[in-house]
Amino acid sequence: MATNHYDAVVCGEDLAGLITATILGRRGLRVLLVGHDKTPLTVSAGPYVLPATPGLLPPPDSEPVERVFHELNDTPIVRRRAPAQMPAIQLVLGKDRINVGPENGPLLRQIENLFPAELAEASKALENLAMVNARLEPILGSDVTLPPTGFWERREVSRFEGQLPRNDVDLLSPLPAHHPLRAAITAVAALGCRFAPSDLGQAPLARAFERGRRGCHQLPGGIAELRGLFLNKLATVSGEIREQAAPLELIYKRGRVVALRLRPRDEVVGLEQLVWSSPIASLVPLLDEKSARRVSEDAAGIRPACLRYCVVFLVEAAAITSAIGPRMVSVLDPQRSLMEDNAIAVTVGSAQRNEGHIPLWVECLVPAAVVEREPAYLSVVRSRMRAHLANLVPTLEEHLLAVASAHDGLAPDVLRGGEHATGSYGPVAARPMPAVLNSDLPRSLDVGAVLHETPIKNLHIASAENLPGLGVEGDFISAWGVARLINGAVRKRMGVVRRAVLLGDA
């Protein structure tokens, strides 16, 4: 027997599910959130506790993001905590740096200084990216659910897809094959979305560069503060958050999920709608045989090709000079693949919460198969990332305090500030890395993958696998669409029940 009943239960730790739960709670639905806290958001480095990954936001003034924060009444808070930082993004090409901002003029002047012979080609490539982004903007900010649901939404999305260039059209084709600028722009997309470099299409490339040039927005507390923003809001509306609870069994009735059994207390909670906010493959073991067969087909079509590996370096504030941008993307060799230490993204944190010290989050992509096969592989990548970072921050070693990662299971390096010497701290438990995907599924607008719909009508997917081509921006769009579907379904069902009661009384 169910101990409680909810309009919606959200299971999983993907950001899309958390945003969905918060929107539904804000709209007055009774919401339960479980399974959101499996992975800790901080990492310990001796005496320091650091956010495991940066808390990056898409531009808050873009329509898909602005409408979410407007509905949650959090727009002023977000603008205050995560103002735009300039230069928006800094491309590091060997010893040269290009500061990318919202205006093309300053960018083209920098390109002319570095590559005068390719100025016309670079200008054309930037025009191609801007053209694709302009065609994407209206549909991404509309009320159409993405990936689309139903005939009319699929028809509307198809109309926009007809305006986009085919995937065999290279938007950067004016630039030579191994040009440093081409490699840097591609690296912005590879490190900013969830499709593997070998699977990048034209729309993810254009959208990632547009997000980058509009400004780096980050919360000082990193990923913990980003998630905390929604958790705190959910707790103040019609939401309930269960810590250390996870789904154990789905309970069906007449082809619908009507309840969920939770561990560790073996509690059963009733529900009207269920949102799965984890990889679709993790849903399959909980489904009945018929539904599992159909969902398994989708799960087989999307798989991790790479993993996003992040190492956090804590430095003294003196290490960060005015030449260092708040978000840097650096490529060592344009002729090599954008993997491992060859292509890194560096996010410079804030000194506000670290006693004047500044965290630097350094991210790169590593092959998923190699990580599983070679336990010592990440220690080599970590040392090479450190060397790459030292090229970008010349006084790194002089001002370095600690190095740690939540992903590799290695002990932190504590170089200063602690009472104990380096090596006195034990290994940090390795936590799963975010997946970067290959997908054989149909791609809505070249950015989509897993549909929100499942064979069970009241079971929806809101995860990083819905719109991997849009990165974190895709989480906001997916959440908005799923919340719209569920809100309508719950209101309709409640209306039917109320009419039945009134007729019975009559």
C-alpha cells in the first residue's frame, strides 16, 4: 500500500530532471525527487573542499533559459550570482590568444593580426555559424517540445530542419583542414556539448560557439551551487526531497506506472506521472518485458564514446593575471584529435568562497573504453593536463596549493597551506564521469537523441540524453518540454476525476 501519493515523481540526478521537478513544484503539483544525490558534488584536497566541476550556465538572457528562471522568479538572483564575464571565451592557439565576444569587429581584428592571409575565410566561417544559430533560435525558444512529441510538433520541427544545412556541409570549410582557428572553434563545441568530437554536427557546433561568445556565466560555488539553486527552490514550493533514496521497483496497473518502491526503506509511493532523469539504459531493468524490449532498442542507439574528465587546481590569487580569461579553450596541436590533454577547457573560479584562493577547473575528453580497461590511464592524463595548464598560467607551480579530481581515484596533491605534507592523504573515491555520446538515433534539429516519450504513457525521460547537442542549455529546454507535457496530463486527469465525482453526487 502506498504511504504517500504525488502528482509527479522524478528519479535520477541529471540536471534536466531537477529543473523539471522545480518547474512542476512551482506550478502547484505535488512533486517527489529521489535518486538525485548519488554522486557527491565536492572533492576534498587535504584541508580544502572544492566543487568537483564548474557551475556553468548558458546565457541567462537566452529565451530557453530566461523563461525557466522567470517562472521560478529567480532571474534577479541568477543575474547577481552569475554575471557575464568578459572576454566571453578565450581561444588559446599555441602562444597566441583570441578573445571572443558578442561583437564580430574586435574578433576579426584579432584574427587579421594573427592570420592575415585567412581573414576572408575566417569571416565567412563566422557568418556560416551565425546563420545556423539564427535559424535555430526561434524553435529553441518556442513552446514546441524538443525532441518533438506528436504529429504537429514533428511537422513544425521538420519545417525548421529544412532551413538548416545538411550535415555533409562543413560550416568551417573556408578554413584549411588543420587550421588552428578551425580546431579551436571545434574544441569549443566538443567541450561544451555532449556529442563526441567524431559525432559533432553543424547545429551543435554553431550553437556552442554562440553560447561561448555571449559570455561565461558561472556560479562561484560550482556545480554544487548550480544544483542547490533548484533544490532550494523545490523545497520552498510543492516539492519533497528524499535523501539517500533510490527506485527499486515500478508497480503497474492497466499499463500505467501507479507506484514506485524505494530503497532502503522498502517504501511504496503512489504517483500520477514518473520522470526518469538518468541514462535510458538504467531504466530497462525496472520495466516489464514488453516495455523493456522497446526501450532497449533506444538504449542500444546511444552510448558513451568519451567521458568528461575534470581536475580542479587551487591556486593563490596572484597566479591569475589580466591576460587570463575566465573561460579558456586551448588546443596544443590542431592536427591531433581533440582528446585528452591536446584540447582542454579551463574555467577560472572566484576567490569569494575560498579564502582568497581561486579554483581552476580543467576539463578534457577521454575515451570511455580506455578508462575502463586501463586503471592507471587517468594518472598519466592528469599529469599532462597539469603541464598544459602550466603553459597557460605561467606562475602555476609557484602559486599552486592543491590538485584533486573526483573522477580518477587518485590521492590529492596538497602542496601548501596544509599541516600535512603531500602524500599524507588517501585516494579520493572515483565517481562516474559525465558521458559524451555517440548516437544512432534520429536527430531532431541535429541536436536531439532520446525522446521524452516511452511505451508507458505516464513515464517520461528528462535527461542529458534528450538534447546532447546543446549541453546544459538542452537541460533547460528538455525540462520545459517535459514539465509542459506533465502539467497538461495531470490537470486533464484531475479534471476527469472531479467530473466523475460531481456526476456521482448528482
